[in-house]
Amino acid sequence: MSEPESDTEGETITTHELLERSARAALDLQREDGSFPPGRNGVYDEPETPVRTTSHWLTTLSKVYEITGDEVFAEAAHDAADYLLSDEARPHGYTFHSRNAEGKDKCDGLVGQAAPIRGLAWAGSVLDRSELLETAEAVFSLHPFDERLGLWERVEIDGTYLSFDRTLNHQLLFAASAVTLAECYDSASDMIRVFLDGLKQNFRVRSDGLIKHFVRPHLSDTIRTVLRSPHYFNLIINEAMCHYYTRSGKNIKKEIGYHPVNIDGLARLKRQYPTHSLWSHEHVKAALDYILDEENVDMMLTSNAGSNIPAIRLARGYAVFHEDDSRANTMVEKGVNNEVLHWMRELSTSESGTGVRSAPGKLVGLPNYDISITRPRIE
């Protein structure tokens, strides 16, 4: 297996160069069917299918082809996209089969669908393949969206409706995954706008600006929804549990770890909808102030929950919301040295590819910053 050619201590490279080198190293991991080896959920250590890994690499390969024009990346991207169109990835023609965790859904909620929707939409545009955009839009649209609540429901791989996904970052990442679709489909754009409207109620923060983990619709809307169908009773449970989680120290630690994930999702949405009134809401302002406090940043970067690349996610928040490219560049540099190079080491030494599904791809969409490598060469 080829090794990444970068990572010499003291070298300066750009984000685009790092993307190219990681993509070139990943080519050796791609299987004959176009997929990449499955990983495991970093927080819960649950086994995943190749869908999310392949989706993230599809995004990276498409971006690198866009940057370099090298057909080797286009060919790999086409193969990865073909896998996501296969019956193995969507065995019943509904949602993608994203995980195999006992006692849990195989679609992996909304978040398990976000990566393939984003990857296919991005690749469809870059590779000029309309069927990729059409598939992404079809999977996005089959998720029921409640306009009163401003929330999407989960859909199992056999088409069964599973009620609402109560986790805020899942809702955010699902919406953010469709921003490319919103440029092509008015229906997708309309749903995302209503979702952003609903976040003024659903999006809650603690007194210091830390984003709460679960959505919390207005109680009267929750009651109306449950009365309409007992199928949505989990919303009542959600309302009751919100009071418990507010006082739970364990949940606060989780929220610290997921704050960068939420900021990243919000930033992706703001880039597409820069004038939406949500961005001036007091809860969003408080959440953005939270990432300006260095003590908070240290806690987020060292958390065992949430993202395995928190610095990269925070960088997008600094760039988009605070318009502070200097701080964003510094955070990208920190993330590359402390997070991304670790995953590239696994990329060059592990046949499984476990753990590398998201790290390089999260650089996609960020400016082409210069990065000083402070870690020694990866062997």
C-alpha cells in the first residue's frame, strides 16, 4: 500500500495538497466493487457498513478531481458512486444500509443518510451524472418532514417510518447534506428553509451557550403531533427527558464534545442561506460566543464524545460565522497535526481503513489554507 507523501516535520502544505495526498493514498483501499472498507462509529464503537466510508471518500475524490483534473480520481469517484447506487448499499430501494448494531436501526437515523446524500450530490455535480443527484434527492425526500415541528423522521432501510430523530446534530447534518440539492431542487430548498425557521424553537442552549443535545419543539406542537398519531409518542418521552438531561453531568460532557459538530452543520447551512433570520437568534449567538472562549475550546478539543476531528469542524465556524480566517487557519493547522495526520497514519498502515472515513473529507469546502506540519514523518 502506498504511503502519504506529506507529513515531513517542518513542511508547509495547503489543504488542497493534503486532500490530494490523502486521496491518492486511499486509492489502494478501494475495493473492486467501488466501496471502501467499513469503519466503526468512533463514539459508540458500533460496526458500520461501507456506505458512510465510501460516501466520505466519494466527496473527497470528487473534490480532488475538481482541483487537479486527474482522471484517476474521477475513475475512483465513479466507482464509489456506482457502489452507492448498488443493491448492497440500498437493499430495499429506500434508505441506505449504514450500520449493523444489534437492537438499533440499520439506517443509523438521519445521520447515516447524510453522508451518502452529500457525497452523491457533490459527485453528481462534479462528474456531471444526473442520476447521482436524482438518487440523493429521492432518498432525502422520502424522509417525512413535519412543517409544524420543522423536523425530519427516520426511515428504516425497508421503508418503515421510525418517528422523529431527536438528536439535534443528526437533524443539522441531514439538512446540511442537502445544500447542494437545494441548488437544483426547490422542494429541498423549501424544506431546509422551514427547518431553519423551526430551529428558533428546537435549538436550545445552556446559560453559557453550550448547545443542548436534543431538539425540543414547543410543548403545544408536541402534544398536537402525538394526538394526531401515537406513533410519535417518543416526543413526549423527549420532553420529559429534557428536564433530566439538563441536570446530567454525563450529558453535559457529551454536549461539549458535540458542540463542534453542531457548529459545523450550522456553518454549512449559513453558507447556503446567509441571510436567514436564524443567524441573528440569541441562541445561535450564544453558541457562537461559546467557541470564542479558550477554556471551552480546550474542553471541546479534548472531549471523548462527538467528533474525532473537532478542530476542523470549529474552523468552519470561525471562517463562516466570525469571518476570522486567521483563527480558522490556526485551527485547521492544529486539527491537521493533532487529528488528520493520525488518521492518515491508519490509512497508510491498516488494511481495514477503520477510523479514516471522515478526517480528510472534512477539509472539503474550507479555504485553501497554508498548513505548517509540526509532526514528524509518518512511517
